Amino acid sequence: MKRNVMKAKVKKSVRQHVIIGNCIAAVTAADTLRELNPDDRIVILGDEAVPSYSRCLITYFLGGMVTQSHLLSHSEQWYKSRGIELHLATRAETVDTKRRVVHARCNGRKKDIPYDTLLVATGSSPIFTKSFPYDPHGIIGMRTYADVQQLKAWAKKGKKAIIIGAGFVGLKTAYGLVRRGVRVKVVELLPTVLGRMTDHEASMRVRDRLTRHELLDIELNNSVVATWRHRNKYIVRYQNGGEEEADFVVASVGVQANTKFLEGTGVQIDRIICVDDYQRTTVEDIYAAGDVCRSRHIVTGQWIYNAIWPVAAAQGRVAAYNMSGQQQVYAGNIPMNSVDFYEMWITAIGDVQAEGTDIEEITFKSNSIYQKVKLRDGIPISFMAVGNVDGAGIIRGAIVGKTPWKEFVKKPQTQLLPVVNQLGGFIAKAVA
């Protein structure tokens, strides 16, 4: 097949910046590149059929809590007004680092796109296994605009869904489906829900709140060992020997970075792309940002995987500066996330799963509120809250700033925090 070479000759005075991906990291980078380089060419290759949207809102869109106009954050006019060349439904297949060309495909047609600088912002995709293989007719993930549209089409009142995984996305998807009248069963291997955000007590409070709804059931300490289609239904077999029927299944056991097209390029990948503090990869003039790459923990200095919206946006902006030859360092971040179910807010900041004899816990409990701060050497390293998350931003500042807890609690603005003023149960202990 004859290749369509798209404007392979780029003027020496004008550089061509190519961005693979169309997420928040990508559009933030493109917007910043345009600010810094009014005359350069900017090309975005997005593998979805729609412009950039707010991925963190797709479960709310599923549940009818936000409209499509709120979800679709960037219109095609947004790109045009900034002189950004947008290619939708275009998937990168390989990258020729010697010729500096991205080989892509759109609707079966091959395209070669040359670059002077390249940003990889391809994000990640849901993990499927032999026990629950991807099936477009009834076993999918919850990651893309196409996924949420498919779930909306399947989510008719009286239907039943099984969600594999009770993590952040799994529970948000369950919540959205229940709001559409779907009976939902969530199956989780671990003994807790929101395992990365909560401890056992916080987890049980969240589970109890969710399962008050008659359409939602959550089963812990169990897993799926096989899934197959039978008479337009799906049969799910569990590790404990039980079987259950559903109209469709949603896999939510984790994600994997979209890096296959980088094979053979020399870009270092350890499950995710290894970048430095300038968002540079191990190949000259190739950068990465967002869920596809690592980031630095601002407190510990260690490399972590923190796939959240603010990190992706910040990394995209830093990458754009360095692609423009204006050196800028990404300072780093800490793990954090927040969600609400039936007006119960849950938030987690920092290393909430930290354990050891050097860890002290400060806990506040009441019927409606549960808060916990973890300290190491008298300095806060995490904050977890269920029911009342006020003051989370203040405590985040203390974690990032390594403010001693004894100094932090003296500040006037902290006195309304239950975990500080202790108008209830107080527990402080070392964790063995």
C-alpha cells in the first residue's frame, strides 16, 4: 500500500511538534507549546473519534450527573483557534527515531508524520485476562468515551452487571450503573474496597454506604476464574466455586500503559515509560507525560506511578517547556484522590498504606466521620477521611512541606479539623 507522507518537509525555521495522545497531558502540552512557539507546527494524533474530554468525569456521565457538553471539554474549534492540527481516530503504530517519523494509521490508511520533538501522552488501558477476556459484545473496561457510550446503551433498567474489582474506577462505575437502574454485583479479591485509599474501617464504612442501595451488592475475598457467553448472557465463575449470570461484565482490576508502538525505539520502559525530571525519555527529543509514565514523589524523591488528572496536566506543561528549549523541572507530586457516594466523601492523600514501628497514627471516629493522619518522626505523611474531608488541602500542604505535626496543630485554620481538635475518640499508636 502506498504511504501518504504528510508534509514531510518542515521548514528549518519552523519546528514540528507531534503529540501522540489527546488526553489532558496532550492538550495542556499543545496549548503551552502554542504560547511558547507562535510559529511552530503542532500536530496531535488521537486514537479516539472525539476531541479531548474529561476522562475523570465519564463515570459521572454514565450516572447522569454531568452532561455531554460538560464531558467534552475541548471542541474541534478549540484546536483550530490555536492552529493545532488534530487527527482523530489515528493510532500510532511505530516510531522511526532515526528518520524522526511516526508511522500511524487512520481508518486503514497509513500516515507518516515527521517530528522535530515528540510527546508520548497515550495514557493507559484496562487490563483483561484469560479469566475475563475482552469481548466487545459484553466484557469491556471503563476508560474511554466509547466505553461509557457502550455502557449507557447496555444499562437498561432491570439489567444486571458484574464488575470485577472494587477499586476507584470499579466503584464509580457501579455507582453510575445503579443510578441507571442496573443491578450490580462487584467482586473484589481483597478484603477491602478502595484498597489504595482506605484502611479496613474506612473501607467498611464505604461498603456499608454503597450497599444500602438494593441494586448494589459487593462481595469481598473472591475473584473471577472464568467468564463465557451463553444465550446472550455472560456466566461468571468465581474462585469459591459459585457461578452467576449477567447481561454484561466490566473489568476494573487495573490498567497498563499504552507503549507497544514504542518497541524497538530505545525508549526505556519498565511497565511505564521512564522519564527524568524534565519529562525526557531515554531517546533524544522524545518526551512523555501523563498516565503512560512515572513521576517523582515530591516528599520522598522516589519514582512512583500516580495516574491522576493534575499530575498529567502538570507533566504536559513541563514537557512543552522543555520541547521548546526552555528548561523546566517537574517538582513532583504525592498520591491523592477523592470521590463521593451518596453524599459520603472519601479522600486519601499521601502514603496511606505506610506501615512500620516508626509510624504513629492519629485517628478521629464518630458515627459519621472517620479521619486518620499518619506521622513518621512527628511529620505527617498521609491523611485519610470518610464523611468529612474539610481541611484536606491544609493537611496536604503540611505533608508536602514536611511540617511537624506539633507545629501544624497550633495554626488557627486547623482547629476545625476533627482529627486535630479531637471532639471524639482519639487513638495514637505505633503500627507494628
